[in-house]
Amino acid sequence: VIRGCGNNIPFLRELCRHPDFRSGNMTTKFIEEHYPDGFHGVELTTKESHMFAAYSAVLHGVRQGVRTERPSG
């Protein structure tokens, strides 16, 4: 079964929401200290899933040279 590319978006989301990370109260051992058993993932909300899908579509369009601005006139 082919399931597509993996990513670390849920981990980055949690990292950016962590109060110690946001406050700058961290060291190079942040992950080891806060996730000693590893990061086991979280579910993205429906809104977050839709946002990432939209971002991906826009980035794909930009890379393909698709015009993204509205026509003038």
C-alpha cells in the first residue's frame, strides 16, 4: 500500500504551541526533556487539515506557474 510522503507537521505544530518553546525557555535537549518517549503524534483539527491542503494547493500552483492573482479589468 502506498500512503504518500510522511511529514512532521503535527510535531512542528505541537512544538510551536509548547509554552517553553514559545517563551524561549529551552536548550538543545528540549525534545529529549519534553518528549522522553518520543513524539507519538496528534490529530490535526479539520480546520488545520483544510488549511494545510489549501497551502499545498497554492504552493503547487506557484511551482507549476499557475496564475494565482485575480484578473484585472
